[in-house]
Amino acid sequence: MSTTHAPWGSIELLHNVVIALTNLSKLDQRISYRAKVKLHGKNTAVQVTSDGLVAQSRTNILTTVHDLDGFAKWVAANQAAFKALPTGIVVFGEWAGPGVEAGMAISKIPSKIFAIFSVQVGRGDDAYIVYDPEQICEILTPVLQCPGLHVLPWEETQEITLDFSNKAQMQEVTPALNAMVERVEKEDPWVKRTFGIEGIGEGLVFYPEPQSAPISPENLAHIIFKAKGDKHRTAATKESVQLEATVVESAAAFVSLMVTDARLEQGVSQVCGGSYDIRNIATFIKWVVTDVEKESVAELQASGLDWKQVAGPVQTRAREWYKERCGASSVK
């Protein structure tokens, strides 16, 4: 069976999209967006290959022996349905529910679910992404009745248009985007509708309005963006949706901005299995440093700082935070 991982790219914040389109000289365009709820779970996928099914996390191939919160076992239990899908597709979604992540509305549902947000058709240069819910359902007809499988719908019926060549227009629109995110954080509307459970949500992912022409993973990555509520932002920005990177005056202020408890807790979930064990501290610090460096290019540039100035303080913050949590977790 193929063991080639099919990556789902990192979804950036809006100010990073503005920078990317500037660098690509594509600011002379208007893009209409629609949103889906961003579930607080773990990015997973099912590859349908000529050799069989491949379950994966964001970074690794999974098996029923080396699993992630039972996802590979769920795929194995539903393999007959998935094998009826076209060869060469990758089904991306969030594996979410009790025991995956805590503290959210989705954490309180009866059992784990696979909530699908996109399907990749093909690999390499010919690949394209399908993210319209109706089109996803058409592709995934054989698996729609699998227990625990859901296709995430559009959450907001009204599309929002951003004119990337008109900063004033974008400034007028961003308050509406922030209000949408705030509503979801107060109460996850999809979880309430689907399961009758009330509780907070994480945020939204804004997708470009689907067009007739297929869109490649690379081109989608340039224009898709996410926005998390105040409790879940991994950077301590003033708003969920901003047009410009936050400016800081020192390395210490940079650490306060970028190395938040939300980011550190995400690291524990990603590489430490959600538990605090001092033996995992080096792996944890490496993840935090890599994640901050990847996501702070715009903030460093806007603030006139370079990575060498902040790398040490980022490591120190991560180390001290994790050691403190390890000490607290050992107290009975």
C-alpha cells in the first residue's frame, strides 16, 4: 500500500493573504467568500489509492496500530464504503468529538465524527480541490451513510466580497467578518443544529465562492483564510480578522503576541498526545519554535525584527511554560 502522505496546507490569516496577493501582483481582483465552521479537532484524511485506503493525520500516515484517537480504526471499520469511491481522491476533514480536543461544543457530542471540509482530486500538478458542500456530497455518495461522517455546510448564507485593490472597502467589510467569528465562538451553530448541543466554537474558515474552473491546492492556499475567536487565537491580536500584521516593539512583546497559551496548548495536543511528560519537552519546544517561525514572518517584517532576535525568547517561554505544566500535572 502507498505510504506517500498527502499534505493539507496551512490556512493563513487574512493579513497573510493580503501579503501573498501583493507579492503575486494579484491585488486587482475582487473575491467573494463564504464560510464554514472551523471545528476544534484534528486534521485527518483518507486517501483512496489503487492499492487500498490510507488514513493519515496532518503530518503522518496512520494505521490501526499507530493511530490518532481512533481515526484509522474508524476508517478500517468503514473501508467497504470508502473503497467504492474513485481512485486518486483524498478526503480531508476534522476528526473531532469526545477525547480528541476538550472544552468545546464539539467535545460534548456523543461520539467522534469525521467532518469533511474538502476533497482533493488527483495528485501533483493535476490536482484540484473541491470544497463546495453539494459537490463534495456528489463525489462522496458511497460513504455518506457511514456512521459519524458529516460534510460541513456553508455556515453563512450571504457571501462577503473583498476587493483586494481597495483597502477602504476591505476596512468596511472586516467588522462584519469579526462579528461572524464572535457569534460562532459564543455558540457553535453547526453543533447546535446537528446534535442539539450548546457550547462555544473555535471560529470560521473563509473559502472563495466556488467557480466553474477547478482550483489547485496552491492557488486555493493563496486566498483561503481562517479566523478564530478570542479564546482560541494562537496570536494575541486585537481582532480575529485584520488587514495588517501586528507591530511590536521588542522581542519580549513578540513573545507575548505569538507564544500564547492557545498555541502552547495546541502544541501539547499535536506532539504530546495532550499530556504533560517532561520527557517530551524537547519535542514540544521544537514544535513551538517551528510553528511560531512559520506563522510570524509578516509580524517580524512589520516590526523590524529578525528571527535570530526572537528565537531564544520563544524557546525560553515554551520551556518554562511546559515545565510549569509538568510540575502542576504531577501534583495529586
